[in-house]
Amino acid sequence: MDKKINNLVSDFKKGVISRRKFLKKAALYTGSTSLALSLIPILEQNSIIAAVVSDSDELKTEMVKYQGKSGQIMAYMAKPVSGKKYPAVIIIHENRGLQPHIKDVTRRMAAEGFLALAPDGLTPLGGTPEDQDEARNRIGQLDMEVTTQDFSAAVKYLKSHPDSNGKVGCTGFCWGGGMTNRVAVSSPDLDAAVPYYGSTPAPEDVSKIKSPVMAHYAGDDPRINAGIPAFEKALKEAGIEYNIFMYEGAMHAFNNDSNPARYNKAAAELAWERTIEFFREKLEQGND
């Protein structure tokens, strides 16, 4: 490939340009839309290569449905196959819907000994499309109050699930980090919340949170980080157990290892270790 195409491919792999812009420019450079399209499957191996935990004999994965405010919500579930009851964790996706990376995170959580559920927040709009730009557009069309109730309904679903020990945590990333905070505000029966670089709740709503909170933030994320002081002040005033961790040198979305431009291995691994330890402490039986 000539230099222009090489640079274009590099920008796409780093997440600098969208799929739509990549295809448009690639078609101009190659003289053929079909040739441009042929590059996509190769580039999107990023998501496959980045997968840490694949389906195996030790995990059971399936698509399930549960009742939400807007109807039956589709979700990806992963769990160990040993047959005992597990603490449960809701995994909330970024603003591109239920992508392969989030399914992989769900399997990682299951591999740690949890019943893990990743709802598809775009279910009311037909589910997550393959085109990530389209998924992001659809996220903007959601009614956030209804969507919050759809995710909050997963708490009730997991508490009564036959494979659950009755305790439920919630974690999410970017858009999903903000939604994790919203679920914590709206679900007094949630047992633990771990938002990753998510928008903070309104200070007046923080006192509604009944679960302990562990929040992870990137040092290089000024928009999100601007809300931290008011959030921490409200947590303190409400007497809520919390931990806030800042990962200096990391960017927003540092946990997403399918995005090389933002992934920070050291920060992601430390945050994950802390998250798992926190969920085990708060969700395993005998820790009331």
C-alpha cells in the first residue's frame, strides 16, 4: 500500500477516524469501494486479537432476555460451569453498545468466579448494530430515564437468578461508567458499584446510593474529572463507603484493550485487580 493508505490504516487502527470516514477515504485512494471494504475485516482483528478469555469448557455463555422498563432486554451472560451459586455482576458497555470487547470483559468477570451479565442498552432500538458509528448514533437516541430503569432491572433479575447467591454488583466503562452511577442511585438493593471514568451523578442524588462505591478515573480526562470533587464531597456527606482511584498518565477508556490508542496496560490491570478484590469482598456470602 502507498503512504496515504498506510497512514489511513494507522489512523483507523488507533481510533483517530471512524469506520465511515475510513471507508470514504480508502475508496478515494484505492479507486474502489469494494477494495476499501476488503480492508475492514483485517483491521477489525484488533477486537479478536485483544480478546483475553475465549469461550471454553470452563465457561458457559449465552444470550438471554430479562424484563426491563422498555420490554424484554437482550443481554450476554457468562458464568463458570461448576454448578454452584455465584455472586453476580452487571457489565455496562461503552457508547458503542454491546461490542466484542465488552463480551470479552464479561467472560473475564465470569472467569474470576462471577455470574456476569452484559445488557444491550440498544435493545429498544433493535440491538447493537455491527457499525460502531451507527451504534453511537443510536445511543444518543435513547431515553436515559427509561434506559436507566432497563439496566436497573438487571439487579432484580440477577438477585433472583437460580445461579446467583443473591448479591449483585455493577461496573461499566465510559458511557457505561456513568450508567453504573445512575444504576447505583436508582437501585437501593445494589450491593457494590464500580464505575470506570463515568460521568458523575448530580450531587443531590448521591445520598440515594446505598452501595459502597469504587470509582476509577484516568489522569488525562478533564471533562469527566471535573465532576469528581462534587461527587466525593457528596459521598462523604452521605456517609457512603467509597474509594476513588486516579491513574496518572492514562487516558479516558484506558481499560479498552481493543483500542490501542487509549489502552494503558498498567492502569487497566491495576484497576481490574482492585475491582475483582472489591467485588469479592462485597458480594461473596458471609461478608454482610
